[in-house]
Amino acid sequence: MAEQPKGKVEVNPEECNGCGLCVESCPLKGLKLSDEPNENGVRPVQHVGEVCAGCGTCHYFCPETGAITVCRLDEHDDEEYPPAA
């Protein structure tokens, strides 16, 4: 049985500059750059699959404020909590 995700990643493709720092920093390799560029010519990051530890590493490595939001999921009630600072 697959492990339940411990976090949820939300990406704002309009804020992403396509640098890939978040992709490289993710310990579970749950992010990738899109195959298709957006209207700005940038290949924004995408969350792939259900893999997320909720650690927030991708958020902290991202140079663009507002491009990536990570919420930790509580295993008992599915509530979302922001990552620890």
C-alpha cells in the first residue's frame, strides 16, 4: 500500500520563472518542469503524482514569492497547516 501524502503543493504558474530550483531541492522528486511553455515562454513547475512530504523545501528554495505554496496535511482530520518556518 502506498504511503499517504503528508503535504499538498500548489503552484502558481504565472509566478513561476522556470528556474528549476524547487525541482532539484525536492527530496522526494515530486516536482518537474512542464513540457510546454506558458504564454510568457516559461516552462512552469508541476507537482507530479501524490508525492509530498510537506517539508516546504521547494517553497524555501523558490526565488519567486507566491509561486509555490506547501501545506502539511494532518493525518487525522485532513486539515491543512502551513509549513513550519
